[in-house]
Amino acid sequence: MLQELTIDNLAIIKHLTLEFADQMTVLTGETGAGKSIIIDAVGLLAGSRGSQEYIRRGEDKLHLQGQFAIPTDPALDHLLDTMGIEHNDGTLIISREIYRSGRNTIRVNGELINTTMLRKIGNHLVDIQGQNEHQRLMQPETHLGMLDQFAATAVQPLLAKYQAHYRDYVKLKTAVEQKQANEQQWAQRLDMLRYQVKEIADANLKPDEEDALTSERERLAHYQQINNALQQAVTTFNDGEAPVLDQIATVMDAINNIADFDDDYDQLSKSLNDAYYALQDVANEAGRQLDMLEFDDDRLNAIDQRLTVIGDLEHKYGDTVNDVLAYYTKIKQELNSMEEAADDSNDLEARLKKSTAVLRKLGKQLSQARQHAAHELAKRVHQQLQELYMAKADFEVHFANHATDQFTSTGIDDVEFYIRTNPGENMGPLAKIASGGELSRVMLALKTIFAQNEGVTSIIFDEVDTGVSGRVAQAIADKIKVIAAHSQVLCITHLPQVAAVAQHHFLIKKTVRDNRTTTRVTVLTVPQRVNELARMLSGEKITRLTKEHAQELLEMAHPGTKKD
């Protein structure tokens, strides 16, 4: 449930903070006052696409923040845990900033996330129904998804099983088609991969081998220079008429004898002792290296040959040994796949035939589950339409199977909603037959049904009552009120009947100050609600009769309500 919303620099809104309660909150006001901007803000916090165009003129960024009480939803809990978002207190604070530079910063309970992650969270928190939902109903390609949403419990396991097998089927079908399309190219590729895999495998490369061989080659190639240097070091330190270490030892003894006379002399003595023993270690190590040093012409030739092999492979397959090994892993996997597919062309086609049969069976099972669900959906939509004064309307889910073995990722069904609004007429596509007002009622009927299957706690209706009036408007109001008994509802409307059933009423107005337009929101008291409902009934001229009618609407929606 949305508890609080803060908006800064969004379109014409400079700053706005709103607190929301449960049940139904209605937003009314003249066209262009900023009602839909508030809904846009909620949509952005739920992961909808943002752009620089939303930023108020003259500002560098917009900032939004919403506090949501999260529902009891294991799927949402798992999602938040996966993202590393703390939610032990049952609250989510979502903030989003959009900059003119294009930067988009999103945080949930202090954790940085991206828009895709926010959209996944938002799907569990908010469901926005508006004119775009009418457009969805006008698009037959969306109807299958709606049916699957309604029958999620029965359909989703079958769909998941079908789609898992479909992915394997597509791989097999692609392999067969590629092989049939160009047998020669396939064979050439197979031969090349086999040659390359064998060449790299025979080389038996090691990740750090090249560096080690290069270092060893340097030592062998410069044997004489290394030998002379080590010999000179050993002789200078330890041999000759005046070995360096002996001379330093003499000096060290002399300095040690005066070390007690002064701290500076003592420090000098310590430094000299450290230097002497360090040089002694150097002399010993030089002697050890000299003893180990030997020249092996055969080894040098072997190293040169090995480095040549490595260089040839790097020239063909990568800049370094690691690149060559990575390439080897890649082509080895491709070769394995091709060899499996190339074992026997008839075997590959037999596997595809078997996969096709299994997928056909799974597709029929999925289709049967959908058709069963479609009958239940049609029955429930008809019941809802009766309550919305479309009692004579008939609704059905029309199925058109794909051509034989024409599978898609969603199954073998083409689904479209059909309706008959007048007795004696033929059933026809909803998108072609229903009027704007009828679309509104069908959409609301579907939403009432779907809301019972969803875990979303905040449902937003953005002018879903377009194109209706009179008793139909009252029926829509009653339907939304029923939904609000189970979920928080935020509703933008121009119908007084809908506005009257809300428990909370926000009036949205535009104001101009210093030649800048901004939006102001007022939480209406009962007397103020009566005046606003009267305005919605009659326009700018409010009469005693319209106010009495407005008062009557409120009392009908909330028995016991009296004007203060």
C-alpha cells in the first residue's frame, strides 16, 4: 500500500507531499491541473520509463520518493532478498532521481538498483489502469497474456513445461535447417574445428608457460654475461688481495669500538653492521647462483622450438596463451555440439520428429487448460457486465489454433476476446465492436476478476470511466468501491458518482505564481467535498439543487454522512 508520496520538480509540480490511507482515494480537478502527473510519479516509482521531459522547466533534476507498506507476498520477499534489500519492518522506501544529463538514480531502502529491478518490485506493489488498458483491449495479441494471467494456477506449470521443451525443439529445428541448407559449409566447418581443436590440444599449452620459457631462454642466451657478472661479484666480495667483505669487516670493528661514546656513533655502527651482513648475504647468494649456473645448448634449442609453436598458435588464435586456451574452450564446445548433431543426419531428423510429437502433445494440453479457463472467464465477465448494465452482452474467448506444427513460445493458440453487445447480432472481435464506454466496462470487469488473483495492494484507475454516464457511472463507482474493500485504490475521475464513493478526496488545482504554474492539492472535508461534487455535477455554476444532489450522493455512498 502506498503510504506517502513526495514529488519535486516533476512537470508543473514544484514540490508536493501527499499521505495516503487504505481503501479508496479519489483525485478530482479540472483537466490539466496535474492529476495524471501524480499518477505518473507513482508509475516512475514502480519502474516505468523516465526521461528528461518529465523534469520541471529550469530545474536540473526531478526527485521522487514513495513509502510503501509491502504485502504478505513470498515471491516479493524472495525478490527483495535476492537483490539484498532489507525489508524486515514491512516497509519499502523507494526514491528515484532523473537528471537532465540522462543519469537515473534509484534506491530501495538505501540500496542502489536499476530500472529493470525496480520494475520487478513495482509489479508487486502497484497496478495502474488507464487509457492504455483500453488500448491493450484493442490489441488482440495481448489477450492470450490476460487469459494466462486469469488462469495462472492451472496454466503456468503447463506453460513452463511447454516452453522448456520448446527451447530444445527450436535448437534441434535450427540445427536440421542449417545442416540441410548447406551441407558443404557444415562439413567444412566441422573439418576446420576438428583440425583447430587437435592442433591446440596437441600443443598441450599451460597458462603461464610462455613467461617461464621466455625467462629461461633469456638466462641461457646470456649465459656468458651472467657468468662473468656472478664471477666478478664473488671474487670482489671474497677473493683477491683485499676482499671487499674483509675491508668492510675491518671498518665495522673500528666503528663498533666507538659506538658507546655517542648515540650517533652507535647508530652508525648499527647501520654498518646491517650493511655488512646484507652484503654477506648477497655474496653467498651470488656464489650459490654461480655454482648452479650451467649452459645447455640442447635445452636452448628446445625452448626456441617450443616458443615458436606457441607463437604460431597465438598468431592464429589469440594474442596470448590464455586467449588461445579460451578460444580452444569455445570451439571445443561448438565441435561437440556439431558432432552430436552430425553423428547421423537421419538420427538428427528423428530426434526432431520425436521432439515435435512431444511438443504437439504439450501444446494440446496447454490449449485444453486455456479453453477450460476461457469458459470460466467468460462466465465471470458476463456476471460482472450484468452488474455494469450490460446484461444482454455476451463475452467469449475465441480460439484459433496455429497451422499444424506451427509452434510459438506461448503455445499453439491464437486468442482474441469476442463480444456481442446487442441480441441478434453476431459475435465479433471486441476491438471492432465495443464502444468507448463499453470498453471501459469490459476493462473494469476484467480488472475486478484479475484483482482477486493478484497480490497487488495498490490499484490505480486513471480515468477508466471515460465515455460513460448516468446509471452506468454509478455501477462503475460501485464496482470500484468493491475493489477498494480489498485493495488500496487511487482513482482519477470526472464522474461525481465515482468521486462520491471514495473514503478520501483530494482536489487538484493549478496555481500561477511569479509567472510559473504549479499544482496544489487539498484534502477535502465533507462540506468541501459537497462543493466539489456539485461542481462536477453542474460545472462552474453551483446551485442549491446541485449541492443537495451532491450531498445525496455522499449520503448514498456513506450512510450517516452529514454536511457540517
